[in-house]
Amino acid sequence: MTFGALLAIAATRLHAERRTIAYAVVAAIVVAFVQPSGLAAPLFFCGLLGVAVAMTQGPGRHRHLDLCEESAPLFGRELARAKALAPCAVAALVCLAYWGAQSLAGFPASPLAFALALAAVVACTLVALSATIRSGPARLLYLALACATSAIAFALAFYLHSPIAEVLFCCVVSLVALRQYGEALARYDPV
Amino acid sequence: MLLRLREARFLARGAPVGPVNLALADGERAARVYGEAREASIVALMAAGIVKANAGSVLIDEYDPRVQPVHCKRVVAFVPHDPLPLDLAGFENYIRYRAALWGIDRAGAWAHARLLLERLEGVHEAFAYPLAGALISSPKLLVLDRPQPAYAERILAAAGARAVFSTHTAEGAAQRFGARPRTALLGVVPT
């Protein structure tokens, strides 16, 4: 897969969801002004926004884009990477918006807190992506796993005071989730 | 043989589809009529290698889409039934997106697309853009899911000498995309 194809898929998906992205960023800024201190609020709220944005990548919402991507000569894992790039970019943007709003509200968070929140939100978003191509109990299970990812990441960072463990955990979960999503996309029938 | 479906069935989700039998050589045309839109759509998706048959076999240019999906998708171009949502992007952006997905030179793709769009004069943009986008990769086989019968002449002119397989829900529509045996292409009168 060329870098151009990766960027084209991500950019087209971001363009198609530009309104959702705007709402997510505004929501993050508003919540950051309401709850500007601490790690829990950015981690859980931005994680929730990440799950919502991931769910918008599901089949049916942009049927023409789905069919274009599925008819293109790309392997499932390549398509998964490209499709995951858009919600991950939104997750990063939302975290950045929250972090910026915290500073404006007079409770500037450290860059470490931003990195911890970002790692957890990206992992949570990638787990939620697998829910988009499943239905029924399997979809609920993946959504529950996404929430559990945020909770475990928070526990590692806040209760165990181990930022390295949190980042490592999030990296492992992200890689496994992305691989799982790629495998599922390769077998997926868009009917 | 460019496309061969032998007892191909789709059994997942909803009423079973098939068995479908079809053999299409280079330059030939085939139009099939189905009772329901869902059935016509699934058969077109199977012929394009996007949906995998649960039973029987589908071979596209002697490649099996279950084993070599990327090879199959380099041979086939698929045009969905639904019109392209025009808020998606302008024609140039759309062609750039398709060219990136297929790894085609952008300038060449744009020139080719302009030429195709001229041949599709009179066809509504929402139907002309996906067809031009599908043909820029110069596929050997064009698969059309319930194409608009009113544009049959223009669509077939744009497709040129390549093989065309279309699915329909009305006999009249299928006749307009009618069969063209290879012998006719070679100037031999079939006996």
C-alpha cells in the first residue's frame, strides 16, 4: 500500500465526518472548562468521544466510500491501518483541544498527563473500531472492552503511579486491536 | 475465461443467493435479471470479488477472490447502484482519491477521467463520476450493479471493448445492456 493511498483514505474519511469532528472538539472544550483538573476527565471523556468517532466509521454511513475501499486492491490489514488513521487523528485532536482548554481555564496539565490521556484514548478508539463491523453481543463486547481499556489505563496511571506501565499497556492493546481489526476486515462481507 | 461463477452461493445474512453460473470471456457482455435488488447486488459484489461466495467457486481471471483478493481487484472495476453523494467532493478530488487507492499516476488518471467524462456526456454526475472513477484503472472487466437503463448506451460506449457484467431487476433494463458474444467482437457471425 502506498503512503498516498493511506493518506487519501484518512483524508476522505475526515472530510466526510467533518461535522462530527467539529462537535467532538467543541464538546471536549466545553467539558474541559467544566472539569479542568485531573486525569480522569480527559481520559474517560476523550475516550468516549474516540469510541463515538470510531463508530461513525462503520459500514452504511458512507456506503460509497466503503465500496470504493473494498473494491480497491488493498489487503485487509492495509485497509485497517488506513481506516484507523482517521479516528485516531480525531482522538488526538480531541485530546489536544481538551489540553488547550485546561490551560485556558487556568489548570494547565503537564505534557505527561496529555501523553497518558492520548495513549489511553487511542487504544480505546482502536478497540472500538472492531465493534463497527460486528453486531449484537459481539459489538457490545468490543464496546465493553474499549471502556475496560480506559479504566485499566487510568488505574495504572493514577492508582499504581506507573506512567510507563500505562503507555506500554496502551501500546500493546493498540497493536492487538489494530491487527484484530485488519483480520476482521479481510473476512468482512459488505452485505 | 475472465469471469467464471460455478454454483456460486451466498448463504450468510438473510435469504440465500444462488446458485449462480456464469462464464464471461474477454470483451464479452452479460446481463442477468434477478427478482430482488438484494440478490442482484450480492451477485454483482461476488462477481467483483468484494463479497466471497460461501459455496461453489468464483474465478476472476483465474484468481480466486478468497485466496488472492488483491489480484482480482486489479482486474475488475465495480460500479455500485447508488449514486455518488455529491457533497463527498468535486470530480477532481474524487479522481485523485480513486487514483491514490489504485496506485495510479495522478496526472494520467485525471487526463483519462476527463476523456471518460466526455464520453459520458448526458449522464448525471452522480452516476458518471463513479463510472469514470472505476475505469481510470483500465480494468479488464466492468461489473455494474443495477445500472440506470436510460444511460445504457453511454455507459457501454465508455466501457469500450472490455468485458461488462451487469445485474438488473427488470428484463427491459437487462436487454439494453444486452449480451455481446466474443464472436461478434471478432466480426464473426454466430451460427
